[in-house]
Amino acid sequence: MLSDAARAEILAHRERYPEGRQKSAVMGALHIAQAELGWLSPEVFREVGELLSLAPVHVAAVATFYTMYEKEPAGQHVIDVCCNISCMLRGAYEILEHIEQRLGIKRGETTADGQITIREQECIGSCSTAPALQVNYRFHENLTIEKVDAILDQLLAGQPVASPEEVTHG
Amino acid sequence: MAERRILLEHLDVPNAHTLDVWRAHGGYASLDSLFAKEPAAWVDEVKASGLCGRGGAGFPTGMKWSFLAKGTGKPTYLVVNCDESEPGTCHDRQLVSRLPHLLVEGIICTCWAIDAHHAFIYIRGEYAYGAERLEAAIAEANAAGLLGQTINGREFPLRITVHRGAGAYICGEETALLSSLEGDKGQPRQKPPFPAVAGLYAAPTIVNNVQTICSIPYIVKHGAAWFAGINLEPESKSPGPRIVSVSGHVQRPGVYEIENGTPFRELIYDICGGMLPGRDLKAVIPGGSSMPMLPKDVILNTTTSFESIRAAGSQPGSGAIIVMDDSTSIPHAIWRIAKFYAHESCGKCTPCREGNPWTVKILGRIIAGQGDPRDLAILDDIAETMEKNSFCPLGIAAAWALQGGLKHFRHEFEALCQG
């Protein structure tokens, strides 16, 4: 169930679009729901549909089209390792394999405690700062094995990791 | 030869993302000139500047604006395409994260020129930080009277909505983007009608890339002739500063701003510091993974003007320049690119939906050393089928990427297909 706060946020989000165009708010509504619940269940499709006067099947069709919407529970921290061409040329698969080894799971899997999911990702827009990954959609770039180990150490210790981009950008 | 920073001039200024700092560096000065001219005059000015769209297709921006349907009784919309998902491309992310007010300024100028009162920025979902920076800039602009009912005291209602995507390359294609923005699956639509006639909510709509819109304030401030003069090849029809993302095996990959016509040789060996130690250049993809790669001897005799890249057999695309050295297996690189298109095909049309997974399967066995001598002919056939029959540019892009590798490095594939 969505909280009252999330429902209010979705209704406010609807106002960003012209009158009568509340269908446009479905993607934002799903982002809001996922931020609160971690993933999108059929129950969420029904709730979002109700808030935006849309059929639940339409909400489900949208949710299943886009890769960022989780259709089943993912780890608390999702690590997306870009392995597309620019990152691959700079050693992305070595980074991904290193993470797999350290966590003892394969790409697409989640650690047994539900903490960390790792995925092979398509281009995330960090090509000139490759190799790169995102932790919960926050960038970590110009990676080395040492930098990756530091990120994993923090995550395994239950500490938040800050994106260097967001710390150092003036 | 060095960079020539115009749009990126203030990129490294601390807090350039804030209104105060942006203004202290000349931000929003374009508005002083903007309202002195009627909207139609700005459409002509942008036409005269020679600005071509920076998103991928390179269509002349002023001409696109002039196609807007008039007298429809519907509002006109501006949609800024910040879906930036073409592999190799990462410069719009820098613009929205670090210079968000430049985009807001460009939106104001453009909306005045095309008489739009509601603009949307469609930003890919993975750019969470960029979306936050845009929201903050828009809030600042609203509070400062730069958006809202009036702009700098002039009656001109304008609002900007940031719309976050959720992971779908296809939404960079303008009609798929519009479907997504309307709250449907991001699948492309038949053209015509083009968005300028029936776009968002079936109303006249201009869809322009981030960098295109960020160029507008400079044309407003300095004029068409100044913009057209940023051009090392006087005969080139694609003048102006161009931001490129250089990635791959160079010493200094990065986001750079160069003059139209800067030679690739200088971009790679001077601006980017040359190849990694002990390595030699092998091939370059000059416009994002969708464009055919060019081998060393061709690219080193090519410049970054649209005409030069096209004459060499590729396209300027998104401005993503992917540099590969002699350690690169071209079949392996093409396999990775094909895997991307197979993942991102939206499933609407058969050539793309079926052609891409088959390409990956065949390339997979080729790079595993289990290729069959007949495989290359099959790949040629799949590429031709996708190129000629796909519904939208995604299938065509997949074909071009494959064909570039097969054309220039066929011997590498053949060596892996000895049966």
C-alpha cells in the first residue's frame, strides 16, 4: 500500500501536465511508488491507476516496458555496471567479474541477505569517464578495482556511498 | 589545435548551476535582445545561423521551427530531448547537471520564437542528479520572475515540466519520446504527420536536443553571422561550436567543445593526448554506436564537419566519438554493440525485433571461434533487411553499426569463420 504522503505526491505530480492529460503522470507516479516501496507489485498498478483514472492493465503495460521499474523485489542497493562499448573498451567486464567474485553472486542476482543486486547494464552516459557504474542510479566513474573495492566495503558495512560527482561538483 | 569553449565556457566555474553565479557570468543576458525582435524574426535568425540539430539526425533547426502548423487552435509545445542514450554520448548530462540555467535560458528563447507556453524536458531516468539540478534551476528561475506569468516583467506565460524516463533507448527517437511523454509505452509512431504538425497531444510540437537548445542564447546574443563563422570549413553547412564526447583508447577521454571542421587527427592526437601508451589507432566510430565505424586511414583524413564525415561513409550522429586501438577485436566490439540493440528493440516491427537477436546469436558464435563460413552472408542479409524494412531508425542504426564493421574489417570476421 502506498502511504498517504506518496499518494499526495502523485496527485501533485499530476498537476505538472495539462488538464485532462493525467496519463502523462504515470511514469512519475511509478517512480514515486518505487522510491517508497522498492518495487512495483500488481497492487501498485491498481493504486496508481486509481489515482490517475487509468486501467491497471495500462499502468502494468507501461511499467513492464521500461527497465528501471522493478517488477520484483531487488536488493537494497542495486549496482549497475555499464558494459556497453565505451566502458567495455576500458575494462568494464573485468570490473563486473570482480564484483561477482567478491559478492559470490552472478550478474542479475541478489545477495542472500537481500542487500545488493548486481546487473550488467547498457550505456549509462559515462562514456568519457569509463569504466563506470551506478549505485541506485548515482554515478561512480573512472573506476579502478581499488575504487570498486572501496564502494563494496562501504555497502557491505551498511554505510551509504556518495556519488563523487555530487560531492565535488561546484 | 585546442578546444574552443562557447557553450561550455563556464562549465568549471564553481556553482555555475546556481542562478546567481550563472547571472554573474552573463547568464540570461540573451533576454535583453530576445524581446526586441518579433518571434518570426528569430526563426529566420536561427535559419541563417546554419544551426543543425545536435541530437543525431542533424536537421536544420530553423527550418524545423518554420514547419510548425499555424492556426490549429491548439497550443504549441516545446519538448527538449535529454534522453541521451546513444552509446558513447555523455555531454548533455554535463550540460544539465552543471549548466542547467543555460538550458532554461535556451528554452525561454526558443519558446518566444515558436510561441510556446509549456515546455517539457524529457530526461533519461538514469540522470537522477541531472533531473534534480534542472528542477532546482527551474524553481530558482520561477522565483526570480524568469518563468511563470511574466519573463523579466514581460507578459509571456511559460512553464517548464521535467519528465523523467525510466530506461528505454528507443525514447530518444522523437515520436517514441512523445508516446512516452503522453504516458504510453515508448514506441515510435508513423511519420507523417511530423511532430511540428501533430506531436505532443496531437498539437504542433518542436522536439529539439539539449545542445541544440543551449546554442540558441548564443545566436540571440551574438547573431547568426557570428555563429555561422565558427567554422573551419567555409563551405560546410553545419557551422557552429559542437560538443563531442570522446571515449575509448585515448589518453584523455572527455567532453570537448570544438569548432565545426576540426580534423579528427587533431582531436585525437592533440586535444585527447593521443592513444594509450604503446598502442596504435585502429578504428573510430564518429557519431555514436549507431554509425558505421571508419578505419584509421580514413578517419585521419576526415574532419568533424557533417560533410566530411558523410563523405567518408559515416554520420556525425550524436557527436559521440569512440576510439579503438589495435588491441581491439572488431567482431567483439560489433557483438557488444549488437547486444545493445537487441536489448533495446521496442518490439514493434519484425525486422528489428527478430534481426537483432539473430545478429547477436551469430556474432556470439563467431567470437567464440565457432563461426561458419556462411555466417557473414547471413549477417549481410540481416543487416540489409533491417536497414531497408525497419519501422524507425533503431533498426537502421543496428544495421549501420554491423555493416561498418563488416565492410572495413571483414578479414577479422572471416578469420573466425573457418568452420
